[in-house]
Amino acid sequence: MALGPRTMNTVMDTTDMRLDLDGLRSIGAQLLAVSEELTHTARGLRLPLIAPATDARTLELAGRINDERRSIGLLGEAAADELVRMAEQILAGTFTLAVLARRTQIAIIGLAAPPMTAATQISPAANRSAPPPPPAAAAELHTDDEILSAAVLLSEGTDAISGYQRTDTSALSNPAQMLLAASGDLRAAASSGAAPAATLERFARWISSDYSAAIEILKQDTQGWADNYALTRRRTAETAQAYVSALAAILSGQAVYVDPSETRAALAHYDAVAVRATECAPFPQLGVSPGER
């Protein structure tokens, strides 16, 4: 067997093994690109929204929404990092197989080679799943003054939630499609690529289904809060103005009664606004079967 100069960047094709090293490195680059797109979406969710008013209920809802945003954002970042780890694993495993195949060829013709001792290391998994502390529950409003004061705080708020932009989940279809393409390339590039390719396909489905659905639930709840906030401000605006005038009249010795019944009903409706705890299936990991997650 002739042994001339060779590089590791080649196609190794034997009866038992097929490795397209350049193709596999290209797949690694594809996974990095998907990771970057997923990270961009996830990090945007970590930016907190500012409460548009300082009444207790609005502050509580803002805190709960921000907790859910941060949780989903951290999950997306951990998933993006896992894609980088997959690229590491695929390339490290490929390199090991290529070296073993080459050394087997060397051994066949009788050349001596020291045993392999150094394995290519893989980065540890990112731990970004620590649950945020639950926000404190808003104090209940009982007296007329508490109800009317809340209406005034609402009236002094902004018209809309500052910085709120809906996350476009349709943008996640591109990284999902990129993963499906990479899985096909992986099957073609390596005879041992079927299992990791199947993991990439599950990951694509996780992005387009599970993760996108979690973001959609968060969007619905955030929009529901925004709509009810605006409605509550409209329903309490007149009473809030009347109460401010009544407080000013007290300074001049006048007693003015402001009926809190409509405001009480509006705030009770606002209290019923729900922010669901978002649940999302764990993302796939290379070498871990779906039943083990």
C-alpha cells in the first residue's frame, strides 16, 4: 500500500465506514449558524419590560411576565449552546474515527504507532435553568381610599407597556429548516450519521413546535395584560380625576364624596388577568434518547 502525504480533510470511504471530513465540518458551521439565530430570539426575551404604572397589580403582573420571559429566554440560550456542543461532539467523534481508520491502514502494512491517549474534549452543558424567585403577591385593596388611590396611580401611568415588541416566532422556522437540511447532510457525510441526524431532526421539531408554542403562550398572556391594562385605565380615568379633585377640596375644608363602585369593579376585573407558568419540553441532546429526557 502506497503511503503518500495525506491530510485529514478528505473523504474516507471503505466498505465499513464513510467519512466526508470537509462535509462534516460544514455541518458544524451550519449548527453554529442555527445556534446564533436561536440565541438572538432567546436573548431578546431576557430584556425585562418596564411596568407602565405603579399600582400594586400592574407591578405584580409586570414581575410575573418578566419572570416568564427570562425563563423562556434562558431555556432558548441553553438550547442554542447545546447545538454548539452537538457540533463539537460530531467533529470530535469524526476526528477520532478518522485517526483510527488511518492508524488501521498503517498497522496493516506493519508500521508501528503509539497508542492514542488524548481525546478531544467537549464543553460542559450550559446550566441556564435556575428558576427565578416568585414575585411577591400584590396587596389586596379593601378600603375606598385604597381603591381610589389605585385608580390614580393607574391614571398616572403610560398609555402602553414601554419596550414591548411581539416576538416573531415565524423567524424560528428558518433555524428549524436549517437543522433539517443539516441532518440530511450528516447522513450523507458519515456512515455513522443516522443517530445524530435523528437528534437534529428532533431538535428542529422542538424549535418549531415546543419552543415556538411556549413563546406564543407568553405573547398571548402579555398581550392580554396590555389590553386589560389599557381597559382598566379607561374605566377608572374619570373616577381617578374626581378623586384627585376631592382630595384638593379637602384642603379647603370641603367634603366631596367619590363613588368607588365602578373603579372597584374595574380593578376586580384587572385582578383576574392571568399569567400562565409556561411549560416547555426539554430540548434534545446528542446521545440521549427521547425517553431519557
